[in-house]
Amino acid sequence: MASDSNSFVQPAIPRFDGHYDHWSMLMENFLRSKEYWDIVENGVTEPVAEETLTEAQNKALADRKLKDLKAKNYLFQAIDRSILETILQKDTSKHIWNSMKKKHSGTTRVKRAQLQALTRDFETLQMKSGESVTEFKVPYLFMSKNSIVKIMRNKQLLKPLLNSQA
């Protein structure tokens, strides 16, 4: 079986799925493999308006701008439109990367901590003596729908609730 250099499979662009820490690691590795990470990390430095560039400097600047466009293209493909719409400064790959980092870094840990707090609240949930059902339910009407769904999907949390109905 002859090996064909054209049979190499191109790696897929990592899609952002809400788990920033994992996605950023995959995306950084992807961009490094394409030799665009330096542009994302350091950006493109524009010359001062009155500065005159040599032909070699102009070519180097044009090359860096082209690399930045290619890196932006990969980021645009990796990030869902609804998330891209929240990024105000999309003129360079560095701005996009930094915006994603600022908005989504640590979100997995934050969500886990919020879910643990909600779980604790749910596990200790009980009516106080003399409290009506309406008074009891009011604070939980303000919980987000997503939080309630997460709690309801957790079988460990539902087990005591279902056993108390028997």
C-alpha cells in the first residue's frame, strides 16, 4: 500500500460549546499547528502614521495582516454567531481571543459552583412551621429555568423528593 501525502486528513476546527477552558486549549493547539498563534497572541502592530516603511517592512506587515485574517477566519468558524454578536471588537484575531477569554474563562467552574449552591439549597428545602404553600414557593419562582432543569435532571437530587411522595 503506497502512502499518499495528499491523503492526510485536515483537523476539524474546534467549535466553542460553552466550555471555554477545553475549547481554548484545543483552539490554541489548532492555531499553533497552522502557525497563526503568534498573531493571535501578539497581534499586528500598525506603524505610526508618519512612519515610512521600507518595501521589506511593508511586505512583512502585509504578511502579518494576512495571517491575522486567516486566524480570524478560523475563530469565526469556531464561534457561534450568537456569541460573535456579543463581541464588540472583532477587527483582529487578538481582540476576538481576548474577548472570549474575558467573557468565558472560568465559566465551567462558575457554573459548577452555582449548581452546587442550588443543589445545597434544594436538598435543604423544607416548609417552615405555619408557612403556606404560596409563601414557600415564592423564592423558587425566581430561579432560572435552566437551574431548575439542571436540578430536575439530577437523579441524586430527585430521589429524596420522590421518596417523600410515597
